[in-house]
Amino acid sequence: MEEKLVRVRVTAGAKREQVEQHMDGSFTITVKERAEANAANTRIRTIVSERLGVPLQSVQIQSGQQKGSKLVRIRT
């Protein structure tokens, strides 16, 4: 099983959702969900899994669960 780490910069509680994937593999993501009850983190995991074509359970937030800058672990 291969693992990689991806940096994700997040803004929660926005009026519209935006996803930008950078050349270095990192993401800048804006989500409508608020940073309450883990809603924004759940949506971020879903977006990253869809963009990278991996199952949702393969995407975990390793650090930054309560911050705007996160490190996400991808298992393939």
C-alpha cells in the first residue's frame, strides 16, 4: 500500500464551493459547510477523494483538523 501526504488550505463557511489543485499536488479548497461538528472536514475528504480518484476511506486528515491548513494522508 502506497501513502502520500497532501497539503490542503481550507476556507469553511463560504457562499460557494471552489477547488483549486496546484502543480505541486496541494489544494486550496473553499467549502460551504461550516467548521462545526466536523462538517467541513468531511466535505474536504470527499472532494480530495473525488479529485484523486481514490475511495473516501483512503483519505484521512493527519494534522490540522481544527485549522485552515491541513495535512491529508492518501492511501492507494
